[in-house]
Amino acid sequence: MSGRRIILILLQVGVTCLATGNEQSRIVGLVLDRNDSRIARAVITIKNAEFIRRLRSDPEGNFEVELPAGSYEIKVEQPGFKTFKLPSLHAGAGATARINIHLEVESPRQPLKIRPA
């Protein structure tokens, strides 16, 4: 093989690796309560070692994000509800991962008892 041909092969392999590494995926979801009522404006955090994205669910509880293919941790927060955590959701290259997230109502805090001195 000539030196020129080896360089061309290496360039092709490099371009293929770059294209594969940059493939995008999508996560599409819906935030609900235990009665399947949609939760608007919930704060959604999607992250892994190289990526972090924060967004809010829309007025109908939907959210959508495009991101590099990989595995992600998802956290959803909304006042009055317990924080939801999913340690790993895989979003494949060129694919759409769909998830319905059900938030549990936060239990009421214990009332503060004041004793006379």
C-alpha cells in the first residue's frame, strides 16, 4: 500500500468516527401526577458526565430535548411533589426515547410544636 492510500483510509476512518460520535438522539416525555393529571412547568434536569440540560415541561406537561446519544440521569422537581430520579435512561443514536414520569405528592411536614417555657 502506498503512503497516500493509507492516509486516505485513515481520513475515512476518522470522519466515520466523528460522524458516529456526534449523532443526536431525543428524549420525549410527559410529567404526570398519580391520577394522570399533567404537571406544567416541572423542572427537568438531564445529565451525564459530558452533558447537562435543564428545561421545564410545557403547560400540558410535555417536554422534549435533543442531545448526543448516550445514557442520562433524569431528575424532575416540582413544588408540592417528591423529587423524581431515574439513574439511567439510554438515548440511542438517531432514536427517540419516550418516558412518562409520575410524581408523588409530597407528604405534609410535621407541624411545629411549641412548648411553654
